[in-house]
Amino acid sequence: MEDYITFTNLIGVRDANLSPYRDARVLRYKSVQKMMDLIYIAKNTSPKLPLQVFQLDEFDGNHFVYSS
């Protein structure tokens, strides 16, 4: 479903920006397909964040102590 939404946004269907001429539409489809391939490759080759990024380290020396 995510690919469908991305494809329709890139092709310009929702904005009624699609050319009425067949040759122009075919060229747009090909260029959007290239962009979709690049997006797919970028998703798969992007570096993954380590799980420690989302956790607090209890042994970290930079604890903030709030006193009133």
C-alpha cells in the first residue's frame, strides 16, 4: 500500500497532472518506475540504527540530578 501511495503521488494522479497524450504518459511511467526502484534500493541499503540508541544506559556518567 505504501508503494501505491508513493507511486500515485509521484505520477501526479491526485493533482490531475497526468498528460492526456500516451507517449508523455509512458515516459512519465518509466521515470516514476526508476524513482521507485531507487527508493526501494535506498530503503534496503540504508544503515540500521543500533538498538542501544533507543535505550538509556544506566552506567552512563552523565546523569542529571534534579533537586528542589
